Amino acid sequence: MSAFYREKVLSVHHWTDTLFSFRATRDTGFRFQNGQFAMIGLEVDGRPLLRAYSMASANHEEELEFFSIKVHDGPLTSKLQKIREGDIILVGRKATGTLITDNLIPGKRLMLLSTGTGLAPFASLIKDPEVYDRYDSIVLVHGCRQVSELAYGEELVAKLRDDELFGPMLSEKLLYYPTVTREPFRNRGRITDLITSNQLFADLHQGPLDIETDRIMMCGSPAMLEELKQLFETRGFAEGSGNKPGHFVIEKAFVER
Ligand code: A2P
């Protein structure tokens, strides 16, 4: 048995010069928990070329979706960005990852903090009805340099708000906070600064950070993750894992250089 599923690309959407998403068929045997990642890629010169990608689709969906950067000379993404409907991608059989609700101590407010394509695992999680059962509110923060980079997230949330099943859950519980650092926008600034200054909570009309009720997942640039980890640890929050649930969990978004 091959280590990979060979899946067919169903659609590709280019959001900006540096971001695209695509949907592919999903083998019925491919199981994952929302928030997890798998190794995916292409066969290049007869060999698999793979990188870790979070599933942006939820596990109840029939198709798979991924959200990716494009790097001009990136070994995989320089090729992956050229895929078209009907092409074949490889998907590793085993999904894994720490951004799952079981790795968190029960809480009331779930904060999903992301930059760039770090949004992907949260795109999956906000389509999980169980997440809405477990938490009173879900705060989805997406930080980017430019407004155009928010488009995938904006459309995702807008579609879910219009959805018959998810619409009511979202309107009651999901707070979406896109923020931009390098051009004008209604929300400005780095996620780290927005939390330390309490601006994020003020803008959302929410109470400040509270270790008793807040649980956090973060995915994005390594520099941001390092700073956030320190910020939360200074306030007594502990990192969770599969062995020991905690107040926060971390995953690096894939960056190809
Ligand atoms: P900034 O524009 O101030 O660098 P990148 O494209 O470099 O991965 O960055 C994505 C977003 O993450 C940008 O808005 C960037 O802000 C922000 N960012 C980068 N490093 C950090 C950090 N150490 N802490 C918080 N946000 C960061």
C-alpha cells in the first residue's frame, strides 16, 4: 500500500500573487481531526515532494481544501501554484497536529490566533459544530501585512454566516477580527500588540484575557508564535499537548524558503 493517496484537483483559486487555495477529492479512508495537518505535495521526477499542510476543510466535508503560499523559487510551492483542475496531488495517509480541542483544558472562550496561511487549521475548526458546543465564544484573529491577504478568510466567514446550519452558530458565538499591519484598515496592528494593549478585547467588546476561561490556539509566523508563547506564559498559561492538555497550543504555519 502506498504511503499516499493520489487525489484529483477539483478547483484552484488564486487570491493574491502570494496566496492560493485549492480543493481536491478525499479518499473515504482519509481520517483527520479538525485542526490537523498532513504531508501533501506532488510527484516530481518520479519522487514525492511533500510539505506539511493543514486541512482547511472540516472532517465532515467530502472534499479536501488547502490554503497555501506561493514562493517563486520554493521547491514545492513554485510547482504547486501551477496545479489545475484534473491534476493529481499526493496526500499522506496520516494526519497529525496539536491544534485540536482535546489538547486544551475545558474553557469558555476559544481564541484562534493566526497570521498568513496559519489561518488554515482554523478554517477547519470554525466549521466544526463540536467547537461551538464546547465554547461560549470563539475569537478568530487573522493578521496579515496587506488587506488583500485577508480575502480567503473574509470569504470563508461570510459564507459560513450565510450557511443554514452554521449561520446561527456563528452569529451567536464567532467573533472574527482581521487585522493588517502595513496599510490602512479598520483594525490595525500586530496580534501581540493588540493583546498586550487590550485593544483586541476593547474592539470586540469582550472582557480582558482571563486564565480561568480563555483557551488559545495559535498558528503562523515563528516570530509571532515565540512572542505569543512568552506573553501567555508570563501570565501563567501553560502549553498543552496530547499527553497533557493546557491553556494554549501552537503550530507553525508552513513557510517555504
Ligand atoms: P509586520 O508587518 O509588522 O511584520 P509575515 O508575512 O512576515 O509572515 O507576517 C504576517 C503578519 O504577522 C504581519 O502582519 C506581520 O506584521 C505579523 N508579524 C510578524 N512577526 C510578528 C511578531 N513577532 N509578532 C507579531 N506579529 C508579527
